[in-house]
Amino acid sequence: MSASGLSLGLGIPLAWIGFASLSSTVGWSILIVALGGPLFAMTQLEVASAQRDGRRKRIVAFAGLPSLVEFVGNIALLALRSLTLWTAITVTLFSELSRSLAGIRARALDKPHLAPRDMVVLRTFEKASWILAPATLVPILASNIDSLIYGALAPTSQLGLYAVAKIATSILLLGAITLEGYFLQDVFQRGLRKALGRNGLALIGVAAAGAVLGLLLVPLLFGAAYHAAALAFPLSATAGTLGVIYVWFSAHLASRGLQRLSLISAAAVLITLAAGCFIVTSFPSINPEIMIVPLIVAYLAGSLTSLVALRRRRDTSAVNSLIDAE
């Protein structure tokens, strides 16, 4: 319910802006994505359950299947010249439905083999996993909101280039969502600063490698016409890096019982992203590099909001400790 509430609470105001300032198509598009919140919430439940059981293949299936379906579907629509706002929404919802069906199938296979005691543990764990919903739902909603706004307002010639350029961001966020549980375990064992340092170095290395590979491989795989998308890969990798850091901070806040602060950082991401996309589409001419910038600014805003919240919380705790000591 918390995940659905977050989705509707952020989606309905954005849909209202779409209806009032843009067009009914944009408004309905954002509202449909928001109403799909319960469907998107299956991400956190199924990935968290798979992490608890140490089932890496299932983690990859739950986290990777929708991204694969969405990527293949959009590329197919692009090749058929049928990539429109509504077809993109349909592909997105179908990709999330594929995750839900995979989760239902996995749960049906597991249930007969669970003892009553295990069922109690599973229900307790699933209830706790809802707390982490903002860390997972916001990247998913963000990846749809920018596509919706650009799909309605940006030149059609740039949509395919942007979809290819955003591959780096999507892959990095996919990894962050998949490994969210492992990061929280590392924080528990080593502390937040050491966990960020250790995982941050690996993240920077992966992002740098992705940026270089994108520059080299995109023209070979998609053709010379996608050279502009290749040039945007370093910025896309930067957006993905900041997105991963946001997911880590948000998950850490929520795991410490600071869900309200996590929701504030989530709102910062979505509001900044929506505003940035609207601003970009008002430019006389745009390209994939400019279209990526709102993602960078949005995830930076979310990360900084989370960091400030953590520091203020730490300072407040320190002051309270001094008062108690006196």
C-alpha cells in the first residue's frame, strides 16, 4: 500500500500538470503510469524475496526480464516506425506485467514446499520490504515520465536516439535495484562511508567502461545514424551513476526507518525530472545529450537531498546524546 500511495501521490499532481499545461494525452499517459504503481511494486517484493533466499538467477530474471522486454519492444517499434506515446506505454506496462507473472509463477512453485514457520518469516520479510519501495519505484517511474514527456513534446527524430542513449542509465539502475539488498548488508557490516567508498569505486569503473563501450559499439550496432546517441553515452553513464547513488541513499534512509525523508528525496527526483524535461522541450533544437541532462540533475537533487537528510539526522542524534549525557 505504501508503494501504491507513493505512486499515486506523485503521479496525480504530475498528471494534473499534464492536463492543465500540455494536453489530455500527456495527462492520461502520466496517470496510467501512476495507476500502475501496484504493478511496479512487484519489483521490490520479488527481488527482495529472492535476495533473502540467495537465488541469484531469480534476482536476474525478476530485475532483468522487464528491461529486456521493454528494450526489445521499443527497438522493434522503432524499426517498424510505430514508436508513439501510447505504444511506448503499452510496452512498458506489458514488460512490468511479465515480471508480475514470473513472480506469481515462482511463488506458486515455492508455496507447497514452505513450512508454516517459513511462511510467517516470508510474510514478515515481505512487509518489511515495502519500506524500501521508494528506492525501487522512483527509478522505474522516472524512466517512464521522461519518456512520456519527450514522447509528447520532443521531435520524433530524437526519440529513437534518446532511447538508445539511455541504455547506459537503464543498465546501471537495473544493477542498483538488483543489488540493493547486498549494499544494505555491506552498510550493516562496514558502515555507510566504507560501503559507499568500496562500492562507489566499482560503480565508477563500470560506468566509465560503459561510456567507452557505448562510444565504440553504438555506431557499429545501430549504424552511423545513431552517432549522436553514442556521443550521449558518457552523460547517460553519469546519470546512471548518480541514479545508483540515489538508490543507495534512499534504501539506506528507508532501512533506518526514515521513510518520510526517503519520500522527500523521491519527490525531489520526480519533480526535478519532470520540470527539466518540460524546459528541455521548449528549446528551439534538442539532441540526446541535452535530453539526458534532466536525469543527471534529478538524480543529483535526490542524492543531495538524501545526504543532507542523513547529515541533519546525525547532527540531531549527536545533540540529543549530549543533552542526555548532561
